[in-house]
Amino acid sequence: MAYSKNSARFGARARALGALCATTAAIALGAAPAQAQDVAANDEAYGDIIVTAQFREQTVQDTPLAITAITAETLEARSQTDIRDIAAQAPSVFLSFSRIGGGLVAYIRGVGQGDNSPHLEPGVGMYVDDVYLATMQGAVLNLIDLDRVEVLRGPQGTLAGKNSIGGALKLFSKKPTGDGSGYAKATYGSFGRVEGRAAADFSLTENLFARVNTTARVGGGYIKRIDYACENPGSGLPISASGDDCVLGTMGGRSYVGARAALRWVPTDTVEVNLSGDYTHDFSDPYPGQMGIYNLAAYNNAANNPRTQYNGIKATDDFQTIGTNISYATFCNLNGVAGPYCLRDTTSINTWGLNGTVDIGLTENLTLKSITAYRDFDSKGAADEDGTPFVFSNIDPGWFGHQFSQELRLSAGLMDGLVNLTVGGFYLKNYIEGNGIIDIPTYFLTFLKNDVIHSNSKAAYAQLEINPTERLHIVGGLRYTKEFKDYDFFRTSADGKYTPDPLLYDTDFTPYSFSHWDYRVNVSYEVTDDIMVYGQYATGFKGGGLNGSPFFGDQVFPFFPETLETFEGGFKSRFADGRVTLNVAAYWSDYTDIQLGAQTCPPPATPTPCAGIVNTGAAHIKGIEVETNIEPVDGFVIDGSLSWLDFEYYKTANSSLTLDQNPPNKPDFTWSLGAQYRADLGNAGSLTPRLDASYRSTIYAAVPNSASNKLPARTILNGRLTWANEDGDLSVALEVTNITNKYYLEALSTASFFGTVLGSPAAPRRWAVTVSKEF
């Protein structure tokens, strides 16, 4: 088992930075001059952002459902660089890192999935350029060269389809236009952050256009991993740090290189072909984990186990670091059953994909869209789950796989716009293989695993829109989905001294298969040109399967799909001569067969430990969401959002889950408020200050709720000051995030067997300066 050296990591970062500089220069030199937009977006026209949530182009204000649309200019004005950042402004949305493998944890309206392992289905559908991502592993996407982000709240079972039970996150890249534009951006910031981005858009022929972009980032780790033995020479533990500062590395930094190339061919007025390919190599720091003790008796019991100790030395509460900027995690086991080892101390993710989209106008009122895509990923990310030089639990899972998807849509406009019809089909074939080490010495569980999952999903859908009058619109939709999964498990002893459970390498488990119908009925009415009211009934489901993380053969038990039906009503409005946009949505949902992680497996499975998913009961969810955008005077823009979410269990099938519990990652209240003002300086250009505040009430990381998995409420303040020259093609921006330097935990993982928690602290106050040149 390889040990990842600091020198190798920093060498890779240096090579990445060199590649970035060369590529940025090449793209910048190849781009022809073009007039740039203002750096700070004027959100006066927020309601006019074009979205495709109903598979046709509509403005946000004309789309009768709860949707947040964010343009690339707004993302930059808010200093948002990865997909997790958008949760601060989108109501009822929770996005975070997974502690293993750099995956995304996504919840909308209290519905999602806390474990990003590919054997589980996500509860929020993720799409990039209308291509569904089958797993949240490696899905912490960088918001680079985007046209917009669409956040669809509530079940999207009929159109977004598979696993969009809580909602959907849709990212849309900029298409080539051949206008000769381009940009180059360089960022330097605290904790050694260095970042660059560049893009160029150009014509190859009269009707063939290309766009290329590249990005790279290194550094930014804000938690120091300290060698406890180096810091405390008399501890009796071996010293691993090579420097005088006792630093083994950092946690929380993002490092990656990526590139995307796109071609757009428009041979006729009725045919458009878009082809793209992308590649990302992510070699970020490990998950920022700090250890805390909440049950000293359980902790002492685990520490007294000889397999946890090193030469008779055991862990103490001296290793608690929650509340500081350090961690004692080593990713090593000095007393391993097969000898000492150290896991890699970086998260490695390689992803690439190809996408082909063809739009054909068959007749004046009939169009065909084909979306064909292939994606491949390979991820490796270890977790030192106790944050000490000792080993209560080391997990080193690696996942790799690929997916192929094909979608066809046929859309027709009939009877002079009285009827719009879309019918389509979707096919997904997915292969996932997982391997790695599971080392839980206190339970004598040390083995190598290899798991293979084959799955496919097929769906057919239809949506019919009837417009009896110019202001009344009635939409009906349905979707039929059939999915299948086949599992193979294999376990190998790490030391050859015992035989792993034969059920995990000599048994054919019954495959999972399921079929489901989803429905949507929506009625909207335009009261005036600026006010629209709507009501909707919609359903969605999240797929089931088999427990994909078994320690023993009898822990391979099934869990079943969960379903959601939602009644939603709301209005969208603009008034004060278009200076104020106000959108409100209210909803009530019935959520059944809820999937939650089990600490104890259901009988007759081996009870402890257990990392499985079980169906735990049902709940009613209700809430209100408000979004507004105001421009009181020219150049001064205020945007805000507010959400209230009530989640009440009314049935439970789990003895440890009481009806008064909160589900994971569900705040009762969230709000955000942002303001910016563009001051015209004449020949000196413009100056735009911006402030953003966001609030999230208390959440719990798991059920049953307890003080050990409680994440208190917090308010975060970010700021940005941008100067742009008179032409708007050169800018310098200073950003400061977490201005008040508030310490808070983004996530908590409780190991009840050991009496510990692994806390993930958010980044402290950070600053960065970005210089941008547009061509």
C-alpha cells in the first residue's frame, strides 16, 4: 500500500501550474478582441434568464415551478467557484463534500442522500449539458465557463426523471458562437491558492464554431496535519514529519487541472450539432477531518483494545482538535495485521466525457433532439476517520466506472400553439467497480474488497401542454422507468490468517429490479403580463438496491425505493416598472419508504457494525420559499431568498427513530441577502462593491439526533470589490470570504462504536485577488 509523499504532491502541483501558464498564454494569444460585458452582472433582468426546465426555452418568470437560475456573471460577482457555493443563495438547498472520495452530498427540501457511494442512488439529479450523472462520486464540479445553473426544487420525476426526487441541479456550458471572444484570468489568494482560467471562441468555417477552455488550481489547504510525535517528543510514537514545523500536509485545499473543447456546426437553419469533450484531474487535499470525543467510556473501551494501540501506547483525549486549525490524522496504521502501512493523503479523481447533441427541425412545428454521452471516472480518497495516529477506523475506497446514456426527444407544436407535445425515451447503462481497504481493528475487521455493480435504466416519457387561452396553460406529464442492478462482492483477508466470509465471494445475490410511474399536472394563469400564478402535483422516486458496503455476507440485504408526491402552488411577479421581481412557492409533500443509514443491521443480519441503508418510515414535508431581485436605482441591485422547511415523520420502521427526529441536513430556516452597486468613474472605469450574507439554522448530520451530530446555526458574510476599466475588458477583483472568520463545522460523522465524531471545519477567512482580461 503506497504512501503518498508531500514532495510528490507538490511536484504534481508545480507541473500543473506550468501547464496552466502555457495553455493560458496560447489561448489568450489566439483570441481576437471583442467587447466584454460588465464584470459585475446587473440582475435587473433576472426574470428574463432563459431556462429549459420544461424542455423548451422559457424565461424564469414564465416557468411555472420553483426554479433558481444563476448566470455565469452572477456566479463570478458572488465569488462562487464550485457547485457547493450556490447553496448559500438557493432556498431549501444543502450541498456539501462527502468525507470519502471527494463526492457531493446534495439535499433539496430535506430530500437527498448523505452517502455518495456509487452503490447508492442520489436523491438530487445532477445534469451537465442535459447529460445525467449516474453517481455523485467526483461530482463536486468546478463552475468554469458556464452559461447558467438551474436549480429545480421539488420532484422532477417526469422530465428530469431518474432520482430527481428532491429536485435537480443542471449545469449548462457556454456554446461556441464564433465571435472571436476569449478571456484569461489569474487568481492568487491565502493559504497558497494559485488559480488560472482561460477560454477562446472562434470560427473554423462559416458555419462551424469552436470553443476551448482550460483551468487549473493549486493550494488552499487551511487545516494543518500535525505529526503528534514530532510536536510531543516524549509520546513514544514514531516521528514521521521531516521538517522542523512538524507539518505532514494540509487538508481542505483544492487542486485540479481541467480542459473542455466544444464544436458547434450549423449546416442549415434547421440543423444544429454540438460536440464536446472534457477532462479533469483532481488531486486535492483529503477531507478536512478533526476528531472529537462525545462518549468517553466508549472511546476508552476502544482505546484499550491492543489492536488499536501502538507498543502499548493508547489514544487519549489529547488528540481532540475540533475548534482548532489542526488535525493529528496520519492515514497510517503502525500496527496493521499485515504490517505497517500508510494510505494516500490526497483525493484523486479523474473524469472525462464525450457528449453529442443533435437538434433537427423536421418540419416547421416538429423538432427532434438526440443527446448521446459517454462518461468515465476513477476516484480514490482515503479517510482517517479518527483523526489520530492510532487506528479506530481507516477507510480507503477506490471507485472507477463508466456510463453510456442516450436520450431522444420529439417535440411538436400543434394547432397554432394551442397544443405543445414532447415525447421521449432515455437509456442509461452504468458500470461501477469499487476496491480498497477496510481497516477497523477494534472489530477485527481488516480486509481488501472488490465490488462490481452492473446497472441499467430505461424510461419513456410524455408531456402535453394545452393553452386554452393566451393566459391559461395546462400541462400534464408522465414517465415510466424500469431499472436493474446486479452485484458481485469479493473480500480478501489482508494478512492471510483468516478466511473472509464465503458468502461474500461464493454467492449469487438476487439482482435488484424495479419499475415505476411518475406523474405531473400543472396549471398556470397569467393574471397580468407581470403576474403569473400556478399550482402543481408532481411525483418522483429514488431507486433501491442491495447494501453495497457489507462487512459480512448476511449484511447483503435489500432496501427498497423511496417515493415522494408533492402539491405545490406559487406565484411569479414583476412590478415597479420591472425593478422588483418577487417569486413565492409553497408546497406539501408525502415522503414514503425513506432510506437512511443503519448503525445496526436488521435481523437476521450480523448486527454490529453495519453500514447499510434501510427503509425507515414516512414523513410529511411542507415549506415556503421566497426569492426576490430589486434594483431601486440604476446600478444598485439587491437579491435575496428565504425558505422555511418543516419535516415531520408520521411513521417509523426503525426502533431508534422517533417521530420527533429531524432528517439529516435539513435546516428549518435559510436566508440570503446580497447587494452590489456599480459606481461609474468615467474615464477611470467603474468600481463595484458587493456583500453577501447567508444564514442556515441548526441541522443534524444523522438520525437519531443527538448533541454529537448537531451542527449549530451560522451566518456567513462574504464580500467582493471589483474595478473594471472604461471598456469593461480589464478588471481586478478582491474577494474575502467568511469575513468574520467564523469557525463552524460543515459536516459531522459520528462513530458511535468508538464514541468519537469526525468534524469537517469550513474554511476560515480567506482572501484572493483576481485579474481578468477579456478579448
